[in-house]
Amino acid sequence: MTVHDWLDEYLLSKPGATKDYKAEWEWWRYQVGGKMFAATMQPGEQHHEYAGLNLVSLKCDPVWSERLRADWPGDILPGFYADKRCWISVDLDGAVPEDLLRELCDHSYSLVFAKLTKKLQREIAGL
């Protein structure tokens, strides 16, 4: 099973997660409470460092994102078309292990969920 086979299902399994296609960006966006926590895309040739890569962009703690980029050069990049301090882009065809990718997806979701209003968090949690 490839990353592409399980990633969509995994992201949508998060409580309150929704998915839509942003045509002008050519991205699939995953959101919770109307806020994006992940996006998948394949940038074109005009995007140099990112050209032709199958990416998932995820929100990430800035300190951890620096360490991840250092530990996984070429596989974990600064966020594509996002705040490069707080977002990373992972090459889905690279060497990042599935367990780390799942951890990064969980981390991104948690960061975004934590910024939602308490009322919205309770609604999503079904409380």
C-alpha cells in the first residue's frame, strides 16, 4: 500500500475533518472548523524546488520543522506557498517513514484544532 492509498482516509478520519478541492490552487485541502490543517498538491515546473513533487503540506511547530528539514533534506521541505516557519511540505514519494508521516498529520491537526474556539472544539468533539 502506498502513502497515497491511506493518507486521504487518515486525514479524513480526524474528528470534524472535511476535504475540498481549491481549483485555482489545484490543491486538495483538509480542514477542521474551517481552518486548513493539511493540503496535497503537485506543483508545476515553475515552482523550481517543488516542481513535480507529490506533496502534503502540514502545520508544524517551528522548532520541530527546522529539525525535520535538517534530518530529512529533500524529503521534508519548507511549506509550499505557506509560512515557511509554521508549515512543512513532505514529499510523499520520498523516504519519510509512514509512522513519522502519521505523527506529523496528527501534530498538524492538533495545532489547528487547538486554535479553534472552545465552543467549536466542543461541537466537533460531540460534547
